[in-house]
Amino acid sequence: MSTSSNMDERIERMNQAAQHGNIDAFYIIIQKDVKLLKHIDKLPFVNTPLHIAAYAGHIPFAMELMRLMASFSRKLNPDGFSPIHLALQNGHGELVCRLLEIDGELFRVKGREGITPLHYVAATECHLDRLEKFLEFCPHSIEAVTIRNENALHMALKYDKLEAFRLLVRWLQKNWSQNSILWESKVLNWQDENGNTPFHIAAVRRLLLYSGVNTFAKNSEGKTAGDILAQKNQIENREIKVMLRRVGALRAPSLPKVTFYARNLWCMFSSLEKTRMHCIGEWTQISDDRRNMLLVVATLLMTVTYQGVLSPPGELWQDDYLPEPNTTLPAIRKFNSSAPIPNEAGTPIDLRNFPFWVFLSLNSLTFMLSYSTILLLIPKQRPGLALV
């Protein structure tokens, strides 16, 4: 019993050191019990010294603990919050950035109800000036969902945080080089536990429409965004209805009937689209160094193949060529009408018996493959928002 009492006393003293950010006091306690941090780490739910330092905003103390016991950063306290959650809640944005510099994946750590730090920022609009920087540390946090299957866009719209929603969508538009082709298709059309996409929520709350959203999507009740709006007051939502009609949003009964053949055709195209998105995802996940190397190779191949058409091997006969005396074109064709006209302007001089059409086909194929590779590797931009 006394051993347990001594342990609790040392933990309390360490928590006090964390509360004041006193690193010297921290090491005095460690000298008396070198296994104290490991003992705390074994507890499933606990307010670690890092939780307390993050809550108080003591950056040096938090950095020292991250160096000694980084596993504390992913632990949840009895309230279901990680240290980075507590830092955000108490306005310590600089501390959040310092933690993310050490481990960017902390921005997708799930707390109570599966809420990540990104969900919290989207729902409260705290630290919006640092949102883009946070996402740079952990871009894949945009895919995380809560226990209600809500992503950050759902959270922003659910709590009427339009500015947070705008920033998230702009970030999706700008960051095409890091898997955001998949993000736009997946995140914007993601359905929560009720089958509502961000479009359903945005339409009801009169916030915005986005060109990348499926306007025909139905929720679990079989309703489109148009159906949800129709349940509201007619006068209040007249403007929204005009906007929905402009982008082609229909009510469920108005959707075109799908025949058996059309349904099979749609399934086939859906499968092809998933395959295409997977292939694009593989391309977009490569490292920047490898991307740059492939761009250089593809550009060189384009240059060589383009030049090959202008100046093929052996070059071309020019239009100032004069045939030999007593040789006329009709005379050549008299004996062999299918024979090619020798030395005609624009024909290759010498490809060493290699058919010119084979060279031209392979050269064109290489040019198109190089061009397609460059299109896949270069970041793209697409238009998007239609704000109300």
C-alpha cells in the first residue's frame, strides 16, 4: 500500500512540475524513480505530464517530454482528449505546430467520438489562420471520419462554420500534387451515418454548391438535396431552389428511371472510374524527387520524338530535287503503278530498309505516352465554388 501511495505522490509532483513547466523539478523526480514515465505510459487513459503541459501551453516542457516519451502524445486522458486536442482547446496554436513538426500524424489522432484535431478546428474555427499549415503536416487527416462517419467538411457545415469549409475546399483545390484527385472525389461526396453528403447539409443551410459534388446523391431515406429543401418553407427556400435547378439537382421522384441495361452500363463505368482513380492515386503518391526525375525523362522523350518527326533519320528529300534526264514520273509508273515515287519531296532519304510508317507510329506512340505522363505528374487546378 505504501508503494502505491508513494507512486501516486510522485505522479502528483510530476504533474505539478508539468503545470508550471519546470524541467528541473521534473528531472529531480525522475532521479528518484527512473521508471515513472514507463509506469504512466502503461495506463490506458491518463492525464500524462504532456497533457498537462499542453493544456498550460508550456512549449519547452512539452518538447522535452516528446523527446523522452513520444508515446504520451497519442494517449487519451479520461475525458477522451489527446495532448494536441487540449492545446487546440486552450488556444496554444504554436505548441500544436511544434508537436506536429515532430510527428505530423498527431493531427489525425482520434479523441472521444472519433473527433480528430482537424474535426475540432473545422467545427470551432479556432486557429483558422494556421489550418493550412496544420494540413501541410498531415494532409491525409482530411480523410478521417468520426464515429458518425462525418469528415471535416461535414463538421464545418454542421456547426455553420462557412469560413472553415471554404478554407478546406480551397486547400483541396490547391493541393493536386499529393493525392487530392482522390480526395476531391472521396471527401466531397462522403456520406455520413444518415447518408448525407456535405452537399445535402450545405444546401439545407444555404451555404454553397460545389461542382465536384454529386447533386443526385440520396441519403439513407432516399432523399436528394432537392427533397430536403422541398420540406422547408417555400418562400424561404425559393432562392435555393433556383440555384439547385441551375446545377441540375432534382428531387428523387424526378430522377430518370434506370433500366436494366443502363444499370449494368453504370456499374461498368463505375468500376472503370474506380480503377482510373486508383491508378491516378498511385501516380500522385510518388515522392517529389521521383516525380521530378520522371518529368525530366518524359520531357526529354517528348523533345526527341517531336524532333524525330521534323527531322527523321536520314532526313527528307527536299522540293528542289531534279530527277535524272530521260526519267519521267509517268515512265516509272508505267511498269509498276504501285511503286513509290523515288526521291519525292517529303519522303525519307535513307532509313536502312526500315519502313518509315513503323518509325512514325512508334515515334508518335512514345510522344503521346510522354505527354500523358507529364499530365499525370504536373499538379492541376480545377474550378469549383459557387457560393451563395
